[in-house]
Amino acid sequence: MRPGRALWIAVAAAAAIAASAAPAAAGAKTVRVFAMGPKFSLDWVVSRATYRDKLFALADRTLRAPPAPAIQDGADDVASHLLGPSDPRRPVQTARDLVVLPEDIGLPAAFTGSRGAGSRAATGLVSSVASLLGTYSGQTAYYSERFPVLKQRPVRGLAVALTDTFGRVAVETTAHPPTALEEVSRDSRRRPALPFLKARDGG
């Protein structure tokens, strides 16, 4: 299934769940859903900071200035379209904004930092992954000893070896949305941290 199709299926599913959970149309809550699909580029994965800056700039156009990675001209954002909570005293329970990210949003994190320099310089996907296998050979060997099944599955072993990198780069980024998404709104009431979800491909 194409990533774009999987993303929109996930959005449709989320909307359907929200609709079915409402006791009645009269009491239904309006939720604004944002589907973010970043376009991959090498300047995005130079470091943990550029990964973070790319996603944040995509979410908030006021953050689109150097040294943040470039965002496509004309691309809209999330921050300028937030509804905010219906009751500022209960920001989580009454939140009305939801951001959905592709399931594979964390994969580019594998190419970040000094360990990913060789993979970023590679000319193709195969050589890029091969470079990571070499860079993370120590971690892969450790986990293969702990979990022998990984010895027959080197790529899966690499994925396990990358968990710390995925956590520090991707998970921490999506767990802490841009400050601008939590800033004081026009009526001086604070908005809650925006929930970020990953869309999973049913296949």
C-alpha cells in the first residue's frame, strides 16, 4: 500500500472512530485532523537537531528560517489552524486538534548523526543500509547474542540496534511538539500539547 494512501486511510479511520464514539449528533465534538507527510531530503537527517527542526517547521511556518531545513514553498502548516481546547481548564479532555504522522516517520532517524554519515553519502538504498550494518555492527552483535534469532535476520538485527537512535531522535521529537503549538492563543488561554499519532498500514 502506498504511504499516502495508508495515511489517509488512517485519518478516515480516526474520524470514523470519533464519530461512532459520540452518543448523538447533537453532542458530537468537532475535531480538526492534520495529516502531515514530510518529504524526505538529506538535509533533514544531518543531525538530531535538523530532524527536529524539519518536523517543527512543517508544523509551524513561523519556524521556517535557517538553520531549519527548507520546507516546500506554499506548504501550509498546523499551528495557524488550531482550534484549541473547548475548555482551557481541561485542555486534554477537551482538546479538538489531532496530528497524524506516517508510521515510518522514525525511519529517517537511522541516517542521522556521525554514525549515519556513510549512509547519507551512499548512492543507493542497498549501499546505505550496508553502511549502517557496518556502523552499528557492535550493537547488532550484542543484540544477536541476546536474541539468537537475529543472527539469521541481519536487517531486523539492525533495526533493533537502532532503537536507541530512534528513541532519541524520532520518539523524543514527536513526544514534544513545537513550543508554538502550546503558546498562548488570541484570547490569552494556553493551548494543550498537540497529540501526535503515527498512522499504521494495515498490511
